[in-house]
Amino acid sequence: MNLIKHMKKHIFTVIAFAMFNVTFAQNTVQLIPQNDSRVITTGLPFMLIAPDSRAAGMGDQGVATSVDGFSQQWNPAKYAFSEVKSGVGLSFTPYLTRLVNDISLSYATYFNRLDDNSAVSASLKYFTLGEIVLTQDANDPGIAVKPNEYAIDVAYALRLGEQFSMAVGLRYMRSALRVPGIGDAAPIEAASTFGADITGYYQSEEQAYNDFNGRWRIGFAIQNLGPKFQYDDGGQDVFQPTNLRLGAGFDFIFDEYSKLGITAEVSKYLVPTPPITGDKIVFTDANGDGIFNEDDGDFQTEDQEAESITNGTHIISGQNNDVSFINGVFQSFGDAPGGFSEELREFTYSLGAEYLYQDSFALRLGYFNEAEDKGARKFFALGAGFKYSTINIDLSYLFSASQVQSPLENTLRFSLTFNFGSGEYDEY
């Protein structure tokens, strides 16, 4: 296959290589890195795209915000505090709208509160790259393919106390992004795997302060915890996008009509950081001319202390990331080549605010930040919400604050929530 007709999808990966020299009194040491990527990559990255407009309007956060119909994506433990009996959420997110018009993320979720202490929920998340026509030449009518990925999950939430609940979720994920090559003898099998979520949510009682009442919210989530998988037979094992979310928020309740919620959230991949790999070459002054270089004819590869060898290359800095997913979770907290300072840069954070009036109208603001050498995602977000009877309508808009353009730049996103059994449970 040497020509792809009507190819509308462009994905660029930039890997930075660093070369540096260290000179000593008696020799010259040259480190030749072969992989100096600081960005952590995983399979199934669509799993971490915010599917709903409320979370998107608050800076892609939801682990510690108040319960809503889309809590399945962020923290299903919140459903145990829902004031409505059940609900259905639907959302649609256009993707890369500056390039194409048929890449999108669709999301549908359902929850049902079983009793005062428990709830069940489920969701379907579908990501499509639209239609691509593959041809060999200008006269070839081509083969139309529609690469896509999807995930189906279910969760069970249980209150373990008056103000605290936990949830466990199970998920099946399938990826069919690979396109067939011309002349492939066998059909390409889609990749698939299973994962799990463990989440918790705390919501305090309403407390009286001097000029307002208030309520605290705290949440955590470990998401997409599961085995490594391959996109094709004989391919490289890749990690799921296992991640940790921690969040806290406070509701300023001014009166029966108005409320302001402020929430902060941090997140981190629970997968290993790629090490800096390469060869360490030592040049010695074999001919005594005071110049240390390869022309002396005396150079060798020198092992560093505690250095391991993987696939024939020396790990110069960091730890071997060819480990199981469980080992990867624990290793992810201390394997960054740059040490503790780099580990801190692997945390993203977001700040969000939501003003709610009469439980019918909401205004939202958010900011999301990621370190420059870890992906450089930085953006501001605006959002609004409207409630009419049992229907919630939410929308959001994103402004990039980074030199790296967001795929969701200048994209208007919509979500719908249908609530049933409103007021059946009184949590406040």
C-alpha cells in the first residue's frame, strides 16, 4: 500500500533526543541516549477523554464534584448520594474539528439507586476515526474502513457510612484502530482487554459558618487497572491507561437559591516512566597526545552501577519499564529518570468552579495544567448548564493555553441527562 486516498487523519509523534558530553581529567565520557522521551504513553488513550460537558467545563475533573448522571466516568461511588432514583446520560464530543468532521467520541451512561445505601451503573464509550478509503493508485476504487474503539463497563456503589461510599467497576475495552494492508491474507483482529476501577467518595453534612453554610467533598479513583495487551499478534505489550485521581472540593451555600462549588483535582499515570536508554562510551588517551577521542583506538562500552541491559541497549537513567501492570503501578511512583522533581511533574492538576442558581442554571469555569515535558496540555474551559423539568442540558467550550494545540480547541460540546424519581432521596 503506497497511497491512502481521502486520508483525513493526521497523528504526529515528536520524540526528542538529547546528546551530551561530560569531560573528566583523565578521559571523556559520552552518553548516547537512544530514547529520551519524557511523555508517558499507553494504549487506549480515548479512555481518559472527558466525555461530558459538565466535567469538561470545569477543567476535565469529576472525581470529587457533586453527583451527576455522568459520574460513571469519574467516580461511580458518588451515585450512592444521588437524590434522584435513576438517570440516563448522553453526550457527543467532536474531535479534531479543525482537520475533519467525522472523528468523535460518544458516551451513554445509566445509573439506578437500589436503596438508601447502594446503586448500580453502566456506560458505553465509543470513539470513531470516521471513514478512511484505502487505495493503491488513482484508479483503485479503494477499501472503506472505519477504525474505532469502545468500552463497556458496570459498577456497584455501596455506602460504608453516612458520609462515605466506595464503588468497584469492571470494564471491557476493544480497539480496532489498525487498518488492513493491501494484500493481507487474514483479517486483522481487534485488540481487547479487561480493566477495573476502585473509587471512593466522601460528602460531609452541611455545616453553618458565619455568613454561609458549607459542605466538603473528597474523592479518589484508581481507574483502568488491568493487564497489558497487544494491538496485534507478536506486537509489543502496552499498558492500559491506569491512572490515579485525587480531588477535594467545598460548596459555599449562600441561601436556598444559590451555591458555589470550588473543586481541585490531581491525577497521575500509574504506569512506568520510559527510561533514558543508550550506550555509555569511554574514550581514553591511548596515544598520550592529551586528546581523548575515538581515534586513539581505545574505547569501550562501560556499565554504570546498577545498570541493566534490555534488548541489547544499556539503560542509562531510570528503571526498566518492561514489567507487569501490578509492578508498574508501584514502580510509577519512583522511576522517573529525573528523580523526585520529575515525579512531581507527572501529576496533572485542574481547578474548577460551578455557580448554581435555583438548581436550574449553572455557570462553570475550569483550568487544566500538564508539565511541558509530559505532554504540555494546558487549557481554560467555560461551561453552562440548564435544567428543565427532568432534563439537564450542559455545554462547554475549551481555550488552549499551550503551544501544543488541543484536539478539542474551539469545540462546543453538549450533554443531556434525563433524571427519574427526582427527590426520592434526601441527602442534604
